[in-house]
Amino acid sequence: MNAKTETRSVVLITGAAGGVGSALVARFIAGGWAVFATDANATGLAELGQCHALAGSEAADIRSPAACRTVVQAAVAATGRLDAVINAAGVWREGPVEAFSEEDFDLVLDVNLKASFFICAAAIDHLKQTRGAIVNISSDAGRQGNPNAAAYCASKGGLSLFTKALALDLAPYGVRCNAVSPGDIDTPMLRFQAERYGNGDPQAYYRELLAKYPQGQQARFIQPEEVAELAFFLCQPGARSITGADMAIDQGLSAGH
């Protein structure tokens, strides 16, 4: 075991090089945790390691159970324990169902749902030992339908309900499992959405997204740090009574649904 992590809680974060993932890394390190990071983006993961003192990292495409097992094994080998798992890996594709490709469907479901399922599966035995916590980063699209985003809604709806079912399974072992469901977050993924699906006008795409929030002209995009703060709280002893929850952080977007 690494002596530096021996007395610290350890968190495994997937999608760690992304906008939310990197905010999670920063928050947990600031909170005194040891962080093991994984991401399919090897370059982004290396850059993350240059900015933060990670306990370890593993570049991996976690769309297979075998890859998920390898990542969890690497995390435990590097740190000696596992106290929390944050599933933050995610991708966005949009389009009408009748024109949606099988390739995009598989990508969205595999990254957003399948990977989280099998990361959890690989981590459960270790989390039982520490009476740890799981936080799955879901979405407002997992709580309500969003137009032109059926595959994404299916993946996040599945993730939110998976979280609730897993919370029941793990409650007897003292392991908690919760979902955090943000609205639109100011991340590279949002910019990808606007550039790819904004019909050449990303600003119009942003305006359309913001128009659906109840704040009206005061609406803004959620910051990754806000999501990270809630996820961090859910892993603390003070949140030990919270399990099976799907917590919205969406400026009230889903309140009326």
C-alpha cells in the first residue's frame, strides 16, 4: 500500500479528465482524499496528473466489464482500499429516433449506463469492506424526457433507476448509492453539443437550452464545481442516512415534472 494513502479515504473517479470529472478530482483532493482517476482520454488524463497529485490513474475505455475490473483492480493495487466510486464518464449524442444510428446508440448506452453498472459491480466487494459510497452522475434527462435526446434519456433514466435498485441491494452492508442529476453544465461536452448540433450557431443552441429554465433571463449554466460539491457531500459521514436518492441540481428545471 502507498504510505501516502494509507490513512486517507480513497475515491475512484471515472471520466476524470472531463469537465465534471476534473472538478470532482479537485474537490476530493482539497477535501483530503486520495484520488484514483480513469478516463478514455489518455492525453487529458496525463494533463490532469500534471495539475493534481493523484494517487494513481489508468487510461481505459470502460465500455466492457473486463476493462472495468482492470480499472478497479488498479485503483486498489495503487491505494490499498476503496471508499467511494464516482461514475462521471458520459457522452452526448442527439437526433430523432428514426435517424439515430446503432453506433451512436451503443456508444451512449455503453458509456453512460453499462460502464457505470460494471464499475460498480467490480467495486462492490471493496466498498463493503469500508462501508463506502457510490455516486452516479446522472442528468435531468434521466428524470424527464428531453426532445431529440431519446437515447441519452434512456441511458440516464436507466442510470438513475439502477442507482435506486443498487442502493437497496447494498444497504444491508452499509454501502450507500446515490445519483446526482444536473441540468446543463458548463463543460466541454456542452460546447461539443452546441458545435455539433447547433446548426452552425452555437449561441442560438445555448439560448434555446437556457430558455427552458424557470429563472428566465437570469438562467445560467451549472458550474462543474457545484456538481462536485454535492457529490463530495454524499460521500461524507454526515450523509450516512442518504441512500437511494436521485438529487437534482438543475435550477428547478425538473421541479414541475
